[in-house]
Amino acid sequence: MSEKLVGACIFGQSGGPTAVINASAYGVIKTALEAEAITKVYGAAHGIKGVLDDKLYIMDEEDPEELAYLLHTPSSELGSCRYKIADPDVDDTDYKRILEIFKKYNVRYFFYNGGNDSMDTCNKISRYMESVGYECRVMGVPKTIDNDLFGTDHCPGFASAAKYIATSCMEISKDARVYDNGMITIVEIMGRHAGWLAASAALATAYGSGPDLIYLPEVDFDMDKFLNDVKTVYDREGKVLVAVSEGIHYSDGRFVSEAKTSATDGFGHAQLGGLAAMLAEIVKEHTGAKVRGIELSLLQRCGSHLASLTDINEAFGAGQVAVENAVEGITGKMVAFEREMVDGKYSCKYVLLPLSSVANFEKKVPLEWINAEQNGLTDEFIEYVLPLIQGEPELPKENSLPRYARLKKVIAK
Amino acid sequence: MSEKLVGACIFGQSGGPTAVINASAYGVIKTALEAEAITKVYGAAHGIKGVLDDKLYIMDEEDPEELAYLLHTPSSELGSCRYKIADPDVDDTDYKRILEIFKKYNVRYFFYNGGNDSMDTCNKISRYMESVGYECRVMGVPKTIDNDLFGTDHCPGFASAAKYIATSCMEISKDARVYDNGMITIVEIMGRHAGWLAASAALATAYGSGPDLIYLPEVDFDMDKFLNDVKTVYDREGKVLVAVSEGIHYSDGRFVSEAKTSATDGFGHAQLGGLAAMLAEIVKEHTGAKVRGIELSLLQRCGSHLASLTDINEAFGAGQVAVENAVEGITGKMVAFEREMVDGKYSCKYVLLPLSSVANFEKKVPLEWINAEQNGLTDEFIEYVLPLIQGEPELPKENSLPRYARLKKVIAK
């Protein structure tokens, strides 16, 4: 345990929103507000951009009861960014500015909540502060629905998205099978490089009814095989439900969604998704069946009304553990999760990983968890994901609608 | 009260699924199973088609506890159809067949659950049976997320869809405002001719955060005015959330979604929706902003995990009241809802309407509930819809996923 370091802290949120990133925020903020060594708790508006812009919210000014609503408030309540910080050896402008702000507010603790890029940002800030001899403890708090962070069993945010996807696929499956005529439904699920989310649709199939076929970006997509798979199920059952990851790609690396321009006659709105609609068109031509394309869109990442209580608790815990360890003298680490199975019962252990070891690596679905036909998941995947989605939070409601945190966001001068 | 009529009953589900149509099914089936006069309870597979095909499930064979799961099972558990029955004066083939089946199973009660077309079917069957002197009591149970049935304050299924839409819009609103760069989000909501569902997005704005602009099919859509509305909000706030009904149309009656062919270069998948994506493209060209299109798709109608308890209870009640009244001698009616406000507290009264008065009329959002700018709703609409979405059901779960009814569906011989 190192010497006691007294000063303010900054907490920031980065990358795409999740259903539970604000639970981590609450874990950091609550623990920091209670920590003796931490004199003031600032929340950066829009992540590192808020630090660079000197736009910090004073969390000490917030009503503690209102802060507790963060546990069930989706998206990043302090605002997020996708700002890519330069390498300090190439351009240290941003770092000088960050140091200036840190000095202005006597910031000695920096907590950053995000995915791969954010851990990279954390790592660079940590190294820079060390290089200039400014004592500041930097801790990363993981977050990503994509579940692709290296070194951790899973990532906060993933399980709630998985639960949203599985539940929605069960509902879609019920709906899509209601008529006695043929119907093929294609559901597009987020995940550009890792297929964890699309894979989670397998929960619906395992515990009710869900997709007959699931395609992940971990393996090459073959359009002919796909059409053949769909046709086989269609001929047998008259109904097909397909889940595809937005990141499915051909063997040459081209995303299937990018190839849509030629297939759909100039409809090339890459940012609007459209993979489901494009595949629907191709399947329709191939089978003559009625085909529907559904994009789960950003609801899958911000669906806090379907959040997993396990996920909420772990997200809170990750924030709490980051602060507790920083106060104890730890720096340059990301909080990670280790799975412990005791008598078949799942529990989550918090561990610390060097930031440098997690930044910029991507964890994918193990190939041995994908079935031989490459159109479904094995039981090992179900065993992996099932404990993570357990538990129903008591959702605060007003007028039977979600009641989210209403923060004052008093800006520090 | 007429003479006691003893015999079997058939119950059928028709039209698009809802989150609570199976609650009505449970209301009918449970009450019918308990009714002394009703000797056997049959569920028609895929609505009237199941009657024509002699495919009837014996509800008496089902486990009563399993039937209770119908309260929280989305979609039409017995299967649905969109079969349009002929006018008996033009072609009575179907009616002769229905009579044959009714005689085969001694069916003296027919309960049909659906929207406008189904009430028409009900009405025609009722009149035919009367004309041939076959005593059979026919009752309609309303259902439609579109909320467009004539003569009833609201329709079972609407409120749960409204709650799904409002909750989802609150989540989308949180997500869409997370970055500090400009962003316009367009959400497409079901409703071809009546705008009740798109209007419900106004609940999100009233009780949290939701759409800035809402466009309904009750008024003509003007693309220039729409673009101007969006631009005005965008220039002021940098973020815009828009909700549009899929049924918005120009003053000449053309659906905006149908006009998309020319606007998007041949991408004409009418059945895939695509209005949101098309408007997103146009808005992007007009504003230069980042624009996202989201289609709530069929999840809005089958999202039973967000069902309104009020809706579930009323849907069950509608089924129950239909059976109770039929047993008492009533025929040729649809169960309807009358709103009663006692000391500012909402309650729902069941009334009976002649089938002939509801069939084939459409109830739209009153024009005086649409704001002067025709891009939002007034407080009167909020007061109308708010009581309907109240109450959270206790959802049966297994492994933290929905537990739906698992019926045996034993086919009558």
C-alpha cells in the first residue's frame, strides 16, 4: 500500500452507450464521494473531451438519491465521445492540456469507463502523467456490449444487451410463426468484429423459441451456403428465423453489408444498417417466400428495462473496485472479471489487469463454441452466457414509464 | 334472459398479433371451461381457417396452470389468419362449411377475437346462422394495436404497444443524445391509417424525454414543412428525435413510404418498411447532419415483457364478458370499453355493441388532439392514453427469460 494521495477525481464515459454504463458511473461516483482521500468528484462532459474543454460536472452537488437512479438509466448520462487521443510521442498537445486541467482542479484520480479505445486512452494518459512526474492514479472501468475486451471473462453491458436480444428474439419468434403461410424472418444484431451479441440469440432457441440459424463474424460467410441453410429449414418447417451479426463478411474480408450496393440498386446507406433488408431481398428472390428483415438497432444497447441484475451489480462493482484500489495506491489497471463456479453456482471475482495488456486487443467467440455447420452455437456458449443474464432489477417507474436520473450537472469553474 | 343453450364453443384469433390477445383467449377459454352450458371448448387453429379446415384444439385437454401462462404470452397462440370471408349473398361456400363443422361438434357458441375485418367475419357468420335457423351465439372480442375499432374507448393490445413505444422512445432518446455532435434520429412506428401508436411516442416526451416531432396519418404530410421542422429543431438543439407513423401520406393520398422508389433508386421493399431509412436519407441530404433511421418493427406489437397490466386485465375481461353474456343469451355483439372517470380515477366499463355497427369503420386520432403545427400531440391525448398503460404485470420467467404457455394442442377428431 502506497502513501495516501489526496486530491480530486475525474470520471468519464466513452464509446457507445450501454444499459449499465451508468451503473458503473454510480459505482465510481458513490465510492469516490465516500472516499476520504478524494476531495471532490468531477464528471467529465462527453468523456475526455470534457477534460480537454474544461467542462466538468460537480458530482458532490448532486442529490444522492437522484444519483442512485443512475443504476437504471440507460446510455451515458454524462455524455460520451469517440475521440481518439494521439500518441504522446507524436503529438502531446492533448496531454499538456489534460495535465493543465488536472493541475487546475488538483486531480489525482482519473477513472475512465469504456471499451478498447478507452483503455488505450487510459493507458496513454497514465504513461504520460508518469513521464512528467505528475502523480495521478489512472484506472479503467470496462464497458462494451460487444464483449470483446481482452483478459476479462465478460464485459459490463454485454449481458443486458444479450438479455434484450434473447427476449426480443423469443417475442419475434412467437410473432413470426403466427400465420399458416410461409415466412422467413431475418434479424440483424450488432457486433462488427465479434459475434457475442448475435450468438446470444441462441438463448431464445435454448429456452423457448428463437432463431433456427445464427451467423457470426468469427467465421467467413458463404452466401450460397446461407441460402441453402435457409431453404432447407423453410422446406422442412415453412417458417425460418435467422439471426445475423452486422459484421458477417466474405472470405476476402468484405462485409456482406458493404456489398449491398450492387445487390440493392444503389441503396448504400452504410450508417443505416440495412443488412437485414438486403439479405431479406436476396432470400426472397431465392425462395419466393415472404421475407421480413428486422434490425434490432440501438435499442439492444440501451434497453435498460430488460437489463440483467447480475450485469447491473457487476457494472456497479467494477466502478467501486476501481476507486477502492486507486485509493489504496493502485494505478494503470483495468478492473476485469474472473468467473468462479462454486458447486455449479456462478460468482464474479474482480481482478486487475495492466491497462497495456488489454488495450487494442479483441476477444472473439471461440471457434469451438460455434457448431460444425457454422450456423449456430454449442451448449458451451449457452453455459457461458446464461449466468450473466440472471436477475430482474426493480425498475424505478413513474406513471408506469421508466424514471431515469435527473442530474443538475453543475459545471465546475 | 333467453332459454339455456347447451353446446360446445369455438374460439378463434384473427389478424395481427398483439401482446395481450392471448389474455383475451384466456378470458374466453377459462370462462367457457367453467360455464355449465358450454360442454366443450375448442380453439380454432389459425382463426376461421381452422374452422374451415376442421382443425380444432381441445382446450379441455390443457393443463389449467399452463393456460394461465397465456396472460403473458405474446402473439396469437392458436395461430392467426388474414382470411377474408365472402359475402354470404355472393358466395356461401364457406358458410355452408362452417355450419357443417358447427353441427359436427354441436357448436352453439362462437367467439372471435380480432380487429375490423374479424368483426365483419363475426357479423356475417352471425347473420348466416340466423338465416338458416341454426341457433348459435356469436360474440366478437376486440383486438388491435392500431386502436382503430369504432365504438370502443380503446382496444385491447393498443396500450401495451403504446407502452412499448413510449419506453423504447425514452431509451432511444437517451441514446441518441449521448454524443456532442449533431444527430437526427427518425423512428418509424406502425399504423397504416390511424396514428394512435405513433402518437403514443408523445408519452416519452411528456414523462421523460422523447420525440421532438411526431407525424400522424390523420393529416396530410408535407415534405417541405417536415424538413423545415427538423431543421429548426436541429439548428436550435443539435439533436432531433422524430417519430413518424408508417401511414403518413401526401395530400393526394400517396403513402410517403410508397414514393420511396424514386427517392432511393429502386429500393422498393414495401413489406420491409423502409420509411425511416428513406426519410433519413432525405433529411441527411437536406441538413448534412448525421441521421439514423430506426424501425420499431413487429417488436412493438409483440413486446409482452412491456405489457400494461391494465391492458392485460381488460383483455382478459373482454373475453370473460363475451362468454358470460353469450351464456346469458346475448348474440351478435362485440364487447367494447367505456371509460369511466370517478374522482379523477380511471376505470373501464364493459359494454356490448351490435357487430354490424363496428365492422369496417375506422376510428382515428381526433384532429383536435393534434397540435396546430401538426407535428405533435396535445395534453388531451396524453390524458387519454396515460391511464391505459398503467401497471406492471408479474412476468413469469425461467432462467430470467420469458416463460410462455406451452399448450398440448390436442386436435379434435
